[in-house]
Amino acid sequence: MPAGDSLLDRGVRWVLARWLAIANSLVLLYGGLPWLSPILIAFGYPRLGEMVFRWYTPLCHQVPARSFEVLGHQVAFCHRETAMYTALLVGGVLYGWVRGAIRPISLQDTGLLLLPMVLDGTTHLLDDMLPWVALRGGGDGIGTFNWWMRMVTGVLFAAAIVLGVYPRLDRHLSPRPNNE
């Protein structure tokens, strides 16, 4: 490091050199906390479990039929987000092992991987707003077509991030020697 580097410069370089580990840690934290909510409730900490659940309320619709349960209590986010964050964590860890060999997919292909989630999410949103949906039962249970679509679109979203965004972040955030 150059002699005149400030503490801020060194801190920024440290963060940039570890961006993937930081990103994976944040995904683990954000994607793991919703699973803690039902566990806390089941083990006698309902206020703390409810606090975690409420923290995710503005971030996810939390429809019970579209969420997993643990120990008889609802996880704080939906099937789609479960698939997104699980696949993003697994993909991020795998990316760390092969990061030098991965080139980013095109932005067009990244957009194509995101398109199913946009379409699926939009159609489910419209479907939820129609008054006759409640009369037909929704069809959102585990194993139904809707459940599979949510899981697949969540995984495709994560693939878009890992294959289209992470290599670009690596290229632009990785520290370079001073002579470059």
C-alpha cells in the first residue's frame, strides 16, 4: 500500500477485495432471518418472532398459502423469496470457487432470466386483485403449478444475478495494482 493511504482508502480497498463474502453474508442474514421467526415463536419467544415477521411485512406479501411453515408457524417470506435467496446464496458460494473462470452473460440474457419473474409476479398480482380468486381457492399449495412457477422464477432471478451481475461486479470492484 502506498505510504500516503488514508484509513478510509484502506477500508474501501478491504471491502472491495471482499465484496463477494460480504454479499454472501448479507444474503445469508437477510434470507435466514425469516426462518428464525417461526422457530422463535415455537420455542416460546412470540414477541421476538413476531418482530422478525413484521420486519419483513413491507418487503413480502406473506400470504400463508404462499409461504413455508416451520414447527407449525409461517416463515416470514414467501416461496419465491425462499427460492431467490437460497439460490443466490448457493450461487454466490459456487461463484466464489470458480470466479476467475466465469465471464458475465450478456445483459440481454440477464434480462431474459429476469423476465419470467416479472411476468409471473405481475400475473399473480393481477390474479390476487380479482374478486373471484377467493372463491376458487387460489391453487398456491406446495407442488401446484403456481408453487413451481414461484420457485423456478426465484431460481432464475438468482441465476441472472450470479451469472450476469456478479462477474461485472468482480471486474469493476476488484482492487487493481497501482500501476493499472
